[in-house]
Amino acid sequence: MDSPPPELVDTAEGPIEVGRRGSGPPVLLVHGTPGGSDSSLAMGRFLVDAGFELIAPSRPGYLTTPLDGRESIDAQADLLAALLDALGHDRAGIVTWSGGGPSGYRLAVRHPERVSALVPFAAVSHDYHVADEDLESELLRTRPGTWALRFLADHAPKSAIAQTLKAEGDLTRQELKALVEEVVDDEAQRDVVLTMVHVVGDYEHRRAGMDNDFARFAEIETLELERISAPTLVVNGDADTDVVPEYSDHAAATIPGAQRLIMARGTHLCLFAHPEAARAQARVVAHLR
């Protein structure tokens, strides 16, 4: 049976696209920059397999979720709380990745009673400034560039996986080669990485969200992480070159009682693409239970 497509859910804070899979205790997976319900559904497969209900929203400006005056990080946190209301959940576990970090953290600060456990993975925890783009990055945002990415994922997946992992971590040539083989041979890991290639290649339907994210992240003065009371497990890879480990260091040092899981030679995608991914995911599952 085919899985149901994401739907637009009306909440007290406006409409939001959400995909859902599985049944059991709810876990909200907050996507990064770029992202959407599609990336979170791929990343959250291990949660469904572990007996959770996966809730995968598209943040404002991504896919069919309109911005509609919800540009601020706090507005997006309030929208996530309103989504839990609309779905009939009093509380949920939160997994927040990369650019989803600010709204996930602020959900835990502003609505602590709604968060049963928090897992920030390679998450932005303070101000984040985008470096000037090189010519290759600029080309990837053109129509020919995004088409080429999707074509590569469909027709030369191993090459697409290699290029993606190379861009997400500071790996040696030998480490990269071994990781690519690991991912290619593992269906779940392969699915996450190739889904992200398609996500990056679908810039047109995520442009508004990405532009808004980068503008808001540069304005962050504090996310008030010291006010978080939910049990927190901070996860990151020590070879991440996208959201560098310092962001996770800061979160772990600031959130009271935070636990830490550092994945050796892990890239920005290491929770889903790494020789120890299954073991790390089991640690996340245990924390969320």
C-alpha cells in the first residue's frame, strides 16, 4: 500500500504541510535548510521502525507551507506547538536537525510542557552567517543546475552520494570512499542521502523558506537554551563542515543536564549516513522513549 501524501493541516497559527507515518508515541522531526516534509520522512524512517508516530512538517516557506507572516523563529516554534494541538497530541519528542535547530530549541523554551524529550542533531544553536557563495553553489540554484542534480541522483546515484558527502564533511579521500561504499550498500542510508540531493535540486519550491531562514539565523542574539527543561541529547559529527561542531558544543554546555553523542569522523548527515548510524539511532530511540 502506498503511503499517504503530505497534507495541509489548519492550525490556530495558520496552515502547515505535514507528512505522517507509523503509530505510537509521537515524534516531531524538524527539517533543516533546505528541507521539507520529504526530507524528514526519509530521515525519520528509523523512528517509524522503532514504533513511533513520525510527524514531518514543512516549515514556513517550504513546499506548500506559506510564510504568511510567520517568518520569525518564535512564530515557527508556536506553529509547531499549534500543529501538535491540531493533531491531538499533548506532548511529543522533538528531533531537530541543522537549520531546524532554532525553531526546535524555541519550541522547547516557549512550550516546555509540549516537549517530552529533545534531540538536536547538528543543529544551529546561535547566530549563523552564510559564507559568500562560490560559482558552483550559485550555479546549483539555477534551473539547469537543479535539473542536473536531480538527473545525477536518478542516473548516477553513487556519484551524487559522493558529491553530497564530500560537501558535508572534512573527510580524507580514503574516508570518503569508504563512507560512499557504506551508504551505497545500505538502503536506508542511501535513501536519505539521495532524498537530500533531490531536496537541494528542488530549490524553486524551497527558495522562500531558505531565504527567510538565513535572514533570521543571522539575527539571532540568543535562543535562551539555558531555559530548556526537556531531557536533551545533543548529537553531531566531529567532521561536520556545514553546522560545525562548535554549535553542538555550545548547546551541550548551555542546556541544563544535556547529554552528548559525538560521532567520530561524522559529516552533517552522520546520524543517517555513517558506519555507526544504526547504533547512534538506537541511542536516539532510547532517549525519546
